[in-house]
Amino acid sequence: MKYLISRLARKDLENIWLYTFGNWSVEQADRYFELIMNEIEYISQNPDSGSDFSSIRKGYFRSRIISHFIFYRIN
């Protein structure tokens, strides 16, 4: 299944990478970014794998990746 990463989400990913780089290393930032992107790819293949988040925002799901959440909806 195709997925679209919003402009705000791309900015969040950039900020996560910069924070991780600034506090640890480029290698750690790259590993964490890859982990997040792998989870996004997994979600695209298994969209029902996330937790239903409709009680907070109708039609949304979430998936946790270490200390961050991925929020998404299925079209």
C-alpha cells in the first residue's frame, strides 16, 4: 500500500534526526531514522497493526517506535 508522509511529519523526522545526532551520533541518528522508516513501511503493508486512536481523533491509528509515536489513517 502506498503511503504519504505529510510536510509536518517530514519536519518531525528531520528534527528527530537532528536531536539524535546532537545528543548521540550520526550513526545513532541514522539507525533511529531507519527504524522509524521501517515501521512506516511495515504499517503500509499491515495497516491494521496499529492501535485504534479513534477515541481521540476519528479514523486514526498509532504505532509506537521507541520513544515516538506514528499517527496515521487509512484511505
